[in-house]
Amino acid sequence: MHFSKDSLSFEQQIERLIERGLHVEDKESATAYLSHINYYRLGTYWWSFIDDHEAHTFKAGATFNQVLNLYVFDRELRLLLLDAIERIEVSLRTQWAFHLSKRYGSHAHLDKEAFTGKFEHDDFIENLKKEIQRTSDKNIKKQAYKYEEATPATWIICEVMSFGWLSRCYDAIGRRALSMDIADTYNLNATILSSFLHHITSARNICAHHSRLWNRDFTITMKLPKNGEPALLQSFNSNAPKQLYNTLVMCAYFMDIICPNHHWKKKLKSLIEDHNIDVADMGFPTNWLEQPIWIE
């Protein structure tokens, strides 16, 4: 089967939407938006407003502004999630470097004995060297040239590691006691922390590539803790393991530990309210605002 669709001008794209039943409040404005937001990208948001998916016709009353509102909400949601992930990532880098270097010395990451036998240690070090060469941080480059070691110290190289490698390095810590010490910082089991890091790496990649987030089903999910802080355990929605809600619960939990005076949860509530979003599509339970993690 050959692809037979022709390219449409931005004006023609708007007319196509109108033909399919979407109410366009301002054609000129909508055309301007489509000239900067790809039709296919925006289409992943108006999909929820479609009545007949085979005919591509919209539900009665669906408007271009509703689609745009959902698009803007998702963009702001990605930025908000990235804000939490950044703080979690910085905290994890700190804990990983501190505990590893305390046990194995200043260049703990160079010691294969610090990691499990299955860990691809040579690949890890080669990746680090490339990141050090690529970095524009003059202080890190200065450290690399100043000393004879293969790389700068563990507490320096942790700043150039990707989040993906950080997750893998935590998972591969050879001494169970060390991974537990790091997890204890967040009052979590080491297995739960490892699972969350693996999951949040995937979520971070979705945000970094500007992909749709709000109603996505994650392929890489996380294990929910069965022991720990009651406020955390009670706030999960076990009926929606692949949706975003549980990710946001865990991020809120980390934010409470890392920066207790944060306004992240307030910003999330305001974002949802301001855009009048149906949170059920993200796996939120109907009484989510009554859950302990969201009560301030």
C-alpha cells in the first residue's frame, strides 16, 4: 500500500478540520498556530475530541481552542515534571557520589569492584570520557587536565553523567548496603528506588523530546512501595499503573523530602484548574485532592 495523501497548505489544513466538524473560532489565528505547531503533533491532542475515528469526525461542540488549551496544558505539565525531575536527579547524583566515594575512595567509579559483575563498566567509563570531552564546564575540563587519573573524581563526574547512566549505576552498586543507604535518604526500599529511577528516566526522555505526556500509557512502569510513609502509600492509584498520576505522586513525595518549602504541588493543582483538565485521563482517582500527599 502506497501513501497517497498530498501536502496541504496551512489554510487547507484548517478547512479540513472544519469539514470534519471542528469549530474554529478564528481562522487566521488557528492558521498561525498550525504554521508553528505541526498538524500531526496537534492531532495527537484533538484525538480525544474525535467522535468517529475511522471518519475522523469531531464530537459536537468540539473547538480549536479546546484542542489548543489541551496542548498548552501538556506543554506546561512537561515543564513542571521536568522541574521535579531536575531536583530529584541532582539529589540522586549527590547521594550516589557521596556514598560510593565514602566506601571506595575519590575515584570509586573507576573501581570495577564497586559494581556488580553484569555492569558494563568499560562502556560506562568510555561514555564518561566522551561526556568530559563534550562538556563546556571549564572547571570539569580543568580537573581532567590537572590530574593523571583516567577521569576526575566521582563527585565531579557525577555532574556529567546522563540520568540513564545514573539509574544504571545505582542499580549496579555491588554492595547492597550502599544502595540501601542511598534509598534510606528517601525512606524507600532500594528495589523501589531503582524501579522509580528506571521509570523516571523514561518520563524525562518523553519531556525532553517534547512528546505528549498527559494521557500517555507508560511502557516502563514503576513498582509501588508496600512499606514506608503512610501518606505516600495511601495516595497511589493501583488501578492505573501505566498512567501519569502515580509518577506525579512519587515526584511530590521526593519534592517534600528534597525541598520541603517547595510550591510544586500548588503549581500542579493550579495548572489543572486553570486549564479545566479532566484528570481521569491521567489516572487520577476522583478523590485525589483528598489523598494525604496532596494535602498541604
